[in-house]
Amino acid sequence: MENFKKVLCFKEFVAEFIGTFILVVIAKSSSLNLTALQADGAVSTLLGSLAAGLGVMTGIIVTGGASGGHINPAVSVAMAACKKLPISKLPAYLLGQYLGAGAAAA
């Protein structure tokens, strides 16, 4: 059982799922809110950028201790390519990120 947990990387999977979920929910909800309010171009762009930055910051703060707070598949692949993330953990990171984004977007 211990070997299974080590291969699965459950802690990292759940952390990346939650972090990506938080990022997508915040970014998507701010976009929908700005569309509903019909804000003009400059205000909409500024508020959308601030909301996305807040989503990234919140996702990293929540999951940083458990998985490093990648919350983006490009970051995980780059870390694996630089050998800062073991290649055996990469599937758990990617699966958590894709499923988290999909669940938040649904």
C-alpha cells in the first residue's frame, strides 16, 4: 500500500487539483462578472488582470507547501525538463491540473 501511495503522489495530485481549480474559478467568475456589468475596455482589462493575478496568488499560497504551487502544466513540464521535478511525479501533477481546470470550468 505504501508503494502505491508513493507512485500515485496523492498529495501533489490533490494540491494541484485544488490550486488549478481556485485559479480557474476566480478568473472565470471575474470574466463573467465583467461581461455582465458591461464594463468599458480599460476598466475591464485592468480588473480582469487583477483578478487573474489574485487567482494565481491564491492558488500558489494554498498549494505551495504541498506541491510547489505549479498550477500550470507548462510550469510542471519545465520543472521536469530542468530536473527540479522528478519525471515520475509529472503525470500526477498534469492530471491534477487538467482535472482541476476541467472541474472548475464545468
